Amino acid sequence: MSNEEKKFERGSALSIFGSDRREDFMALLIALAIAFGVFVYI
């Protein structure tokens, strides 16, 4: 296998955030907000 075949594209060009770390952090916050909403209203 050559090095070109092992390269993994993350698809960052489709992200609305500049960095992967910020995108992951925002996804975590949104997930926590949804979980809190479910916990409170059910």
C-alpha cells in the first residue's frame, strides 16, 4: 500500500467551523443541551 492510499480525508471543507476542535466542542455542547432538554421536559 502506498502512502497516498493510506491518506484519510476528513471532509473539513464542508465544515462551517475553522478548526476540527471547535467543531467537536460545539457538537458536544449541542448534544448536552439536547440531553438536558430531554431530561427536563420528560
